[in-house]
Amino acid sequence: MEKRIRTPVSDDIIADLKAGDKVLITGYLYTARDAAHKRMVEAISRGESPPFDLKGQIIYYVGPTPPKEGQVIGSAGPTTAIRMDKYVEPLLKLGLKGMIGKGYRSPQVRELLKKYRAVYFAAVGGVAVLLQKHIKSSELIAYEDLGTEAVRRLYVEDFPVIVADDIYGNDIFEKGKKKYASKGG
């Protein structure tokens, strides 16, 4: 059974999420990939505010394709998360509570998730068109010159993800490897 959450996300909601939980997210997500993360972190290091209030928010690592006529957004599949690892801590310090991507995170990011009480959600790669159907609106909010990698605010309904890393140090990728190894695989 899936857990349903709404954004912005509180510490209580984060504390209730465990690695392996299936979650349906409703509310606003913010998109950002490598170039946008770099700009946000550079702005923060200069003492400037990022383009949106990070408190309680979730960033989706995605660079959606342009929409076709009649669509809110084009294909919107997750980007490999580990590419953003070097940018995570300044965002968590400002209250970011979740990130969505594909693949595993570094041990350093898993420690930061425990420290700042945030989670990493995995979205299934290769199903961008299906994920697109859960996105009900898309608004460009920063870095328009980055094209598909600009920061957008998406409104999503029942956006499907799995908790990959929780605040307790649990990681579904590590659990999966151990389970597979114990079966002599």
C-alpha cells in the first residue's frame, strides 16, 4: 500500500517514511539538474537566496522535453541522482526535505540525509511518458537560458516514487544487494 504525502513536507512526514515505502506525492515539486544546482549553490555561497524557498520542498532531478500541443509538459523522466551529490548540503541546510532521481546516492549524501532529516526518493527511469501524466501544471521560475534544465515549479497528483534513502540510514539499493547475495545470486 502506498503512503500519500503532500508538499511542502514536514519533519513528521519525513520521520514516517522508511526505505522501500511506496509513496504518492501531491503538490508542488521543483525541477533542477546539474547546471541549475550549480547556479543555486553559487548564489547561496554569495549570500543570495535561491530562486524558491527550499523549506519543506522536494526537488525533482529532471530536464523535461518541450511539450507537444495540448500537453502541460513533455516527457519527464528522472535524471541520475549521484550527479547532484556535490550540491546537496547547501540546499539541505536551507530546509530541502526531499529529492527525486534515479539510481543510488553516495555514502556522504546518505549521512547528510540523516543529519538534515531529509529523504531521497527514486522514480523509475524509462517511463517518462507515464510520469508525465501525473504532472498537472508546469511554470518556469528561474534560469530560462538553461532551456529544458531551467528551474520549473510542477504541480503533481499522485506522483509515484519509492523511498530509496531515509533519515535512519536505510538504503534500498544496499538492502537489495544484501538480499540478492544471501540467496546465493
